[in-house]
Amino acid sequence: MRVLYAIDEWIKDMRSDWRFAFEVAMGGFIKTPYAPDDPRQRADAVR
């Protein structure tokens, strides 16, 4: 968090026209059960 706040402060001071944003992949905090026999979960499934 300290790094994020430092970047935010630097942007405010040095580049006020810039915007700072980040995103977290949903898989980082949402887990789903994996069923290898379920064809909907196969990587090569046609959607």
C-alpha cells in the first residue's frame, strides 16, 4: 500500500493531468470448483 500511495502522491505533485488505476483479476479472490469431467470447464470447449 505504501508504494501505491507514493505513486499517487507523485502523480498529484508531478503529473496532475495523469490518472492512476489498477485492477485485480477476479480469479485472485473468487474460487470455483473444478470438475475435470464437466465439458463446460474444458479449455477447448466451444462457446
